[in-house]
Amino acid sequence: MLLISFHGGSGGTKNVYSYSTKDGTLKSQTALKGVPGSVKLDELRALVVHGSKLFVVSGAKKTSTVLVFGPPNKDGEFNYIDTMISEGQSIMHPFGLAFDPSSSHCYISNQDSNVVAKVKLGAEKHRSISGKLGSGCQSSYLSGKYPPPAAFLDGTFVASQTGELAGINLKNIPDVKKNDGGLGVDGKGTPIAAANSVRDVAIANGILFACDEVHSQVNMYSLTDGTFLGAGTPSAKPTHLAVHQNGLWVSADETLCWSALPASVSGASLSFHNVAITVPAQNKIGGISFDDAGSVYVVFQDGTHVTGSGSIGKCAVTAGSPPTLSSPATFATTTNDTPEFCLWVSRKNWAG
């Protein structure tokens, strides 16, 4: 099935849609079930399957959480298990989520704090999983570059070029230089309320990739200690990332970009190429996901917030440098809200 999250906001869609990838039919407009009243679904963002669970980022400014759901039922619906992590020092208006396949950590990008937080995962009762911004989550690379009295928000693995932003109650946060991997941010006010900041994150081959939307680049960091490895520059401002086979795919305004993945941290580099794709007029590209049949699903966004709409395109993928797309088709359309992330999942994702 294909899962779609939405931009949301006041009056917007506050759930996830599920579609059958066999015939494109809408299975459920409320794919997330059993969420208690004390837990808010709002401005839903990243959708990730990890360890036979579905993780959903609820990214509204006042309800910043990552929620955990169990395997789907026959109707394409997922039952709530628990909240993995809630709003904290660095978890402010979260957007992207990536799990490290070689450790018990995940990484969350946050638009208001403009940092990528490293989260230590732990097993809880009732098949749940918890996340903590504890020991070992801070970037040792940053701590060495900016020693005390400089202080970082809990779990800061990637920092902001402007440290003291609106809503942050910690003093002596350094402004991390661009050449040290600091993420760009812009906005208004004193201190700045972030308007454009970090977006999606992805992991491959021991490297964390993060979208620095402000500077139109994708940054690379070593998962070992947070060392900044440099950046690649797609043709426009990057927002969404997807790793597929040996490539990194990037949504950048109206373009879809691709780079071969660095094989390792040593000598890591990115060289982006545009992938030819027909984008509806005045639309931008959002989330990207791949199935096992050689197809890619691409979110097309027309506007934002509840005034927006959009569609999901489907194309066949042929490997290459860059890959090529063929047989374009409209998989689904939405009119009540702007689609954000998409995620293809199959029964093989769920143990047992």
C-alpha cells in the first residue's frame, strides 16, 4: 500500500491516507487508529517503517511528537502503540526522521530549533519503543569545535548557524559556521523565528544527509561523531530525501535530482543531476518513495496549508547515472490539503 501524510494545519487533514498499490483505490482516510485524545495528530510529516513498526512525525509547533503504530490490518489501518518522543529542548516542529540501521539511534530534523537531534532508542513494555536525548547523543565533533561555555540543545547532532532562535530557553548556544556544518536559517524577529530551515534527513553508508534548504545544499555528516563531510548542491532548494539502491534522490522545488551515494565516509562527495520528470504547472515536488516492482511514487504539491491540493505521480525507473523515468501516470489526487510525504509499504515490512 501507499501511505500519504499531509501538510495539515488549522482545519487541515490530521490523519494519513492509505491507498492500494494494486489498483490505486483509496483504502482509508483515517489510516492511523486508536490515538488517545491526549495525543494530537497535526501537521503530519515523515512516515518511516522500522523494526516492524510505523513511525509518524506529528510536526505542529505545539504538538511536536513522533508516534508509534503497529502493523496494518486488512483495511490498511494502523493501531497506535505509544509516543516515542515528545517536544523538548531540540524537538521543536519536527519534519524528517531517519533510523541508523547499524545502531539503536534515530535522527530527527526540527524546523524551529533548526537542528538535527540524535535520539537513543529503548524498548518499553507492550511492544513500544522510547526515545531519549541522553548520553552519547551529542555530536563530539561540535563539542570539540565549540567547547564550554558554549552549550547545545539536548541531543544536537547537527547544529544551526543561528543558535539562539525564538522559543529556545538556553543561553550560550553558538552560531555554528557553515564550514563546520551549521544549518542555514532565515526568518523574522529578534531572536529569529525560523521561516526556512532544515528539512528532510536520510542515512546511508555511515553518513547522515540533511537538507539545508536555505543554502540550497544537502549536507553530509559522519554517523560516528558528527564530523561535517561537505555538501552537494542540487539545482534548487532541497526539501525531501530518499535513498534507493545506490542513489540519493532529492526533491528541490520543481526538480527531481539524483546523485550516486558515497560508498563510505572517506572522501564522501555528492554530484547531483536532474532526473527528467513532468511536473504539473505551478507545483513543487514533495515526498518520494519506491516499490519493489521498479516504480517510484512522487508527491506533487499545489500550494500549502489547507488551501493547497496535489497529486501523486507514478513512474517506472530505469537505472542509470542519472536514472530515467518512463510510463508516467497519476496514481492519486487530493483536493482538501497538500500532500507531504509518501511511503510504499508491503506485507514483508511486518514481522509475524
